Amino acid sequence: MNGTEILRIVEVIRLDKAIDADVVFEGIEQAILSAARKHFSEEEQLEVRIDRETGEPSLICEGRALEPELLGDLLGRISAQTAKQVMIQKIREAERDSLYDEYLDLRSQLISGQVTRVDRGTVIVKLDKTEAILPRSEQIRKESFRTGDRLRAIVLDVRKSGSRVRVILSRTHPDFVRRLFEVEIPEVNDRVIEVRSIAREGGNRSKVAVSCSDSTIDSVGACVGVRGSRIRGIVEELAGERIDIVRWNDSLTVLVPNALQPAEVEDVILCPMLGKVIVLVREDQLSLAIGKFGQNVRLASKLVGWDINVMTQAQLDRQLDESIEAFCVIPEVTPELAENLVVGGFFSFDDLSVIEPDELREISGLTQEECDRIIEYADAESLRLEEQERVAAEQKKLDSALAASGVAPAPASDTEAASGANESAAQETAEDAAVEGEQAAEVAEETVAEETVAGAAGEEAADEEAAGEEAAAETEAVADAAEDTDGIESVQE
């Protein structure tokens, strides 16, 4: 192996595998070094260098370069198989790293491929240079693929798995909707219209907030298209998923009503300390604002980045009164301070327990110690209420179980005694079940005894009936014999 051959090998590998020439040179150096170690002792320090211009290799042993003739003779006698294996390993690692870097740059980007097979719901997709997987969890609900289908998805993650690169795709990620908007809507691709935020529940519904740098362009209308021509292609790609396009606004008082469309909002109350928004709606708009299973308000919260509480004015007034009354129980809290806390959006002890002492001191004007005591009291009260809710939930489950078994639940005097009542009720239920079991066993024994007696009586009656029939037959036979005798006597006379 001379310099010319090495340069030729490096050039072929570089062009065929798209690997940097320095990586190939390093692989050849490692291969020569691995093969040369078999001819030297382990204590000797070896180093292999290949001239990048001429391709001539050199072997340095203990700081002394071997003569070219000796090196040529060594290279002629070394194991070609060992050198080949090392070179192949290095080239595979370099190829894997190159492929990994290439698809890592494509993360969150839209790619297309062909389905090669479907294995237990997981779709294997053939890309340009490797295979990717589309897990069942990243597929749109009620979506199915067959071998040969083409699909589009985004690159969710790229991982190294041994000598291979594993590419994971997704069709449920919000970025998939973003990339489809860029493909189907030219204004979005040209950055004239910007997709500011996306909230999505894959297969069900998505909310997309858009804005436009040009005031003469209607951002929502441009995304929908003439008679829905643009959005229709995106909906078809998403298997009929509903898409709500809303107009973005930097003001939350405008953005939140837009996000809750199609519900009509009467008022928006911001609570910056807690990062939540209280939205007031009419009674007939309450269910529409919340949505089916809370989907509308949940997606709106994700879209704006704030927690949204939807309620009517009557519900808000009732909540304010209950919160003020509850906060007044705290020793250091005056009615005025309780009202200020409620106005700031603190409706429960759980909300009050997360307030910062500096913020509470600014609102109340109290000392640091008094603020710490208020927060500690709210934290303890919040834990106590959570425990009460847990006990009440357990009691409800027990009552349901007792009602299903036909046993009336034992009433508890208060919430704290619910656990003891549960144990007593369970014990009484067990005792009642044992008594009922014993009674059932006794009844069963008596029934068996009665059936036995009845059976014996029936057998005796049957025997008596049979005996009666035999006696009647004998009587009839005697009568017949008597008649025959009378007839014979009459003939003789």
C-alpha cells in the first residue's frame, strides 16, 4: 500500500459516502496502527501518520521513524483483514455521524416518505437515506396507513442506536400544523403572515393565532382562502381535524376573547400575580366557552399562555363572597385585606399559599413575620382541605359500594370521623354477611330435610297405592270366579 493507493482510496470513499477526507485519513491511520501493534511489544509507543498531500504513511516507534523500506515490508506482512475491519468500522461511524447531523438539522421540519411496512401500529417510513418510524402515539387518531402509501410528517427526534441512526416522526405535534401552513399558504412561507402561537390536540382540534405585518392584508382571511380553499387542504391532511384561526393581539384583553371563539365574552379580568385570566360570559355562552370536555377553554389557555377561568357574573359574585368570608378567618387578615386579596385573583387558600411574601407585604402593609404566618396558615389550611376532599371521595366510594350491595351506609358525624365510620360500616357489613350466610345454611339444611321426608312419604304413598290396586285386582278375580261357578251350576240343572 503506497501513497498513491491511499490517496485513491480516500478520494473514492469521500465521494461515495460523503465523508470528510480527514475522517478517512484518520480511519486508515487507525487501521495501520491496529495491525502494526501485533508486531511490536505493548510497551512500545507507536504512532502512524499519513501525509495529506502525498498519501505516504510513516510509522514512529519510540519517537524514531522507521525506514520506508521497513515500513513497506511491515505493511506487506500485516493482516489485511484486520486493517480492513478497522477501516470499515471507522467509515461506518463517520457515515452514521454524518447522517445524524444531517437529520438533526431537519428536526421540526416537514419531510415526506413512503410506507414500507406497518408493525403493530408502528409505521416504518423510507426516507432518502435511511428509514424512520412513526409511532402509534404520534399518529392522528383514526388514521391508518398501508404499504406503499406516501405520508408527510415532521422530524420529532433523532437518536444514535449503535451503528444506525433512528429517526422518529410525528403527525400530532403542533409544528406539523405550522409547516403545513407554510406549504399551503404563500404569505406564511414568505413571512408576510406570521403564525404566533399554536395549541393542538391531535386528531380533534387546533387553534392557530396569526398576525400580519401588512395592515392591508386580512391575516385570517388569507389563511382560510377563497371559500376555504387553502385551509381545506390542511384539514384533509389532518384527517378532518377542526382548525380555528384567530387574530393575534399583544393585549390579553383582546387576545383572550379571540382565543375563546366562537363564544361571546363580556369581560376579561387579569390576575398577573397568579398568571390567570377570569373571563365573564353570559349563562347561554358558558357551555360554548368551555367546550366539549373543556376542550375550548383548554386550547385557549395553551394558545395565550395563561390559565383561563370561565364563569358567569353570578358565579363570580358568589365566589368573591365565599373567598372573603374564608380569608377573614386568618388572624392577621382584616376584611379590607381579604377584599384586596380577592380583587387580586386569590380565591382559595391554595392560591394564597403560593404568593410571595414580598408581594403580600406590598398588598397588606404588614410585617415580614405577619406575612409569613399568613402564608403558613394558608398552606396548612390548603392541605387540610385536600385531606377532607380525599376522605370525602373515599366515603363516597364506600357508600356507592354499600348501596350496590344493598346495605345502608352508616352516617358519620363529621368529616374527621369519616375514616372511623368507614371501618365500622365495613365491619358491620362483614358481620351481617356472616349472619346472613349462617341463616342461609340453616334454611338450606331444613329444606333438604323436608325434601327427604317428603320423598319418603311419597314412596310410602306409592307403595300403598300399588297394594290397593293389587287387592282390587284380586277381588275382581274372585268375583269373576264366583260368576263362572254360578253359570256352571245353572247349566247342570
